[in-house]
Amino acid sequence: MRTHKCGELNTQQLGKTVSICGWVHRRRDHGGVIFIDLRDRAGLVQVVVDPDVADTFAIAEHVRSEYVLKITGVVRDRPTGTVNTNLHSGAIEILAGEIEVLNESETPPFPIESDIEVNEELRLRYRYIDLRRTVMQEKMKVRRDVTRVLRNFLDDNEFFEIETPYLTKATPEGARDYIVPSRTHENAFFALPQSPQLYKQMLMIAGMDRYYQVVRCFRDEDLRADRQPEFTQLDIETSFMDENEIMEVMEEMIRQLFAKVINVELDAEFPRISYQESVSRYGVDRPDLRIPLELIDIGDDMKDVDFKVFSAPANDPKGRVVALRVPNAGGLSRKDIDELTKFVSIYGAKGLAYIKVNDLALGLEGLQSPIVKFAPKEVWDSVLAKTNAQNGDLIFFGADKASIVNEAMGALRVKLGHDLNLLEGEWKPVWVVDFPMFDWDEKSGRFNAIHHPFTAPSCSVEDLVANPGVALSRAYDLVLNGTEVGGGSIRINRTSMQQTVFGILGIGEEEAREKFGFLLDALKYGAPPHGGLAFGLDRLVMLMTGSSSIRDVIAFPKTQSAACPLVSAPAVVTDEQLKELGIRLIRPAGKEPKEKIKQD
């Protein structure tokens, strides 16, 4: 049907007759001569329709934007002064000989190319129109390139691509499962996988040695910009490699990915930081190292001050008092600070104390703040020294439970870094290691696994039982510009250790046998040392394309309410379908099933 793609044409085809197909991007009538910009996935080309070719000109007069055309014509140079250097085909144009309308189009619900911001719900409802836009096609191309480079690297390094089931058994992974009723097994249900975790461990026990899979995963959880109910991850597992060896191979893979897809050279070696150090310095376990701001502990300075806002958490074993110095930010207005105070309140902070450093030489007189009077000069001298404060700086303070301080001040650090253009460098990857094995849930009165219950601890069974609250895991996360893009661990490969971890998590022998009997049995048959990780493919592409949401790099994403406006899903099913599954819906009186989901 076509000899060339629109965006592929250039001066190499001068004088040749070509046939192209695509959508009318723009039609312009210039005093009897009609210009059509025809668009396909490869790009644009300009077509000139001369009135001398009457039948062709008559068709061109009636075509409109987004009509689908086949055009046959001769490639020629553009006239002097009309070359478009922004297009691959910008030096040539096609003199149309024949035009065939392959299909007409109604006026699209929004412009294909426009600086006008289009409502996201409208874009998702007409996603097939949205995906015609150049920016979206470029993102889909990057996604294609990312997947191809990752697969090639793993294939070259002797990994096997192996598919694992989508219909599986519900297991605790930290989020709610999507449940699928079984028609053939009465009162029984499948679950869609939150990850292929246990299957890939089975593959290691089976001797597959190195496995990977570009896999769809499902989690029924509250959504945000970087989450979807169904998402894609690059899942990897290896045998006979420790965490250092795994991280080295993955670093090289990510370096090649960035170099080949977006021409970015990442560091030759990614830095590593412990979980504890990351939380202490940055407030979070996913630090954005482009931001040169750090949290400084000043609890020891505040234990004896009269200001109970500071002294109470300073004397509380679960409290924390920190300072965050922002260089040259003394010019922020009271209104600016009030807005930042409102911002940290989102994270539970009750306020945001501050000091403006106007002139260090003047002592306390050179400090501007309502809190200076609540502590003696030697306290503030210590704080200024610890923060390395300079004239013109602004110092913010956080004082509360450590969890609140870390979250609020960590978020403030990131916000100030971006708002004040403090970022240093474009890409800063970092491995976060030495995670705690468990955290204690005050509400339930039990331990939870920080990663998942199959993560190996870095201690013996005896030490784990004796001190589960201080045990460290052999887990590792790869963080890029403050976003966790991958995470994994060395796995437990001995039955005794796995049973011990289940016991600490409050999973008794009967429950463990019911949910994980197959794993416990498999570990008895020569399970090798193994470990792996998974990369969020959507998040990687989001970062590499500069997108603000993973919805922009997924062809057909869900909304933040986990709905699909395009096909109106989820939707009701017939009573006959429910009957086959042995399911009866209980509806409150007067509540009839909705035929369609409510559009977001």
C-alpha cells in the first residue's frame, strides 16, 4: 500500500515516485495551492496539491484533519527559504499525483498537537486519539527501546526469559490481591500475582540459574502518580551470586540502558548508602542525591532548653530534633514560610520553626526568629556550627516523633531543592542497603516484613530469634533521583530460617503450611543460594522521558480510582455469568447495578 513512511523521506528520494499513508495533520489552502502535512508514526512530510491535477485537487479541498489518506506523488526539493530544519523530511516535499481517502474522521475531541493542556480524563477516554500525539508516540518509542535494551543485555548474560502464571494463589505481598473466582473449583479463587516472587524462587530451585521476565503484576492498592493497579516490571532472579555480584551486574545493565536509549552516561560505580544513614541524612530511604541539603541531628543540644517543643522530643527515645540549612534562602518571605508550614503539615508536622541568619558577627542579634529567645547563645552557636550556617542562610527545624520528622523534613528537603533550583547534576543513582529485617506495628502488636517474608537476614537463626527488632536484611534498593526504580534481596534458601521468619511475623505452622507449604517443601530439596530483584519498567520510562506520571508512559492506563474511561471498566456482569461462578451479589434495597462506571 505504501512505499515509504512519511517521516523517513529525505533528499535521497528526490525525483522518485512514492506512495505514503497517514493522517492529515494539517491542511492549508494558500491561494489555490493546497498543502497537506501527512503524519504517520515515523513523522511528518509536506504534500503539495496543484490545481492542475483537477481530480486530486478536488479531493484535497474536502479533506480535513485526521482523515486517513494514501498519497502518491513525486519527491522534490522545497523552494528556497521554506526548508524546515526541525523535520527529517524538512528539505523535501511531495507533489501529489493521486490522493485516496482511506477513511474520513470526525473532529477530534481535542487538538492532536496543541500547547493547550487537555484534561487527563478526556485524554484517557479517547486514548487512541491521545496516542496519536507526537509526545505520546515518542514516549511509547522510548518504552519499546527500554524493553529491547534490557532484554538484549540479559540475553547476552545468559538469563532465560521464562513466563510464570497469572492465575495463582493469594499470598501476602504487602498489598491487597485482585481475586478471580474459579468456575471449575467451587468456592475457590485464584489471585492475580503481585509479583512472580515464589515462582522465580521455584525456578532457581529447579536449576534454571538465571531468569528474567517482563511481567505484568497486579496490586489492589490506593493509587498515586507512580502507581497503577496493573503495572509492568522487569523481574530477575539468579543462583550462586551474592548481593554485591547482583548489584554489579544490574549497575552495568542500567548504565547500558541509559547510554543506548537516551545517550546519558551514568557514574562508573553507583554509590551505596545504608538505610539508617539515608533516613538520618535525608529523612527517607529513597534519597534524591541531586539535592545538596541534609538533615542535621541537634537533639543533644535541645535536651535542656525551656522550649518544650524541642526538649520533649529531644528527651524521647522515639523522638527526633533536626535542622535543615538552606543556603542563601534568607530572602524567603513570611508568606513563603507560611506556605512551607502548611506543606509539612500534610505529613503530620505541627509547625515549622526557622531561623534567618542575617549576620553571624552580631551573635544572637544577627539571628531573626521568634524561637531564638527560647535557648541560650551556646545552644545556637552549636547549632550554627553543626549546620555550617553562613550569612543569608535559612535554617528550618523539625521536632516530633522520629517518623513524623523524617517524613515531613524529608519532603521539605525535596520541595526546597526543586523550588529553589538547587539540584546538582541530572542523574544520581544510589543503592540503599542494610535495611531492617522487620518493623514493629504498634496497632497490631506484631512485626511486619520491610520487604517480604522471603528476604534473607544477615544474621543466624539464633540471633534473629533473640533480637528480631535490630536484625538487618540482605535487601537492596536502587534509587534514582529520589524514586525507587528497583528493589530486591538475597532470599532465604533453608527451611529452618524460613519457618523462623514466618514465626516472627506471626504466621503459625498451620497457616504457613496452608499458604506456603509448596515453598517449605521445595526448600528441602537442595535449594541453592539465590537472590534477585525487580525493576519498575513504568517508573524507569517515566524518569527517562521526564514524565510526571506513569500514566503517561502506559498505553492504556487506569485513572487514580482504578477505572478505565476508554472501555468503562470495571463494569457489571450478567446474572448468568455470576451463576456459573456460584456468586450472588447482595445489594442494599433500592440499589440497582450501574451499567457503566462513573467517569472520573
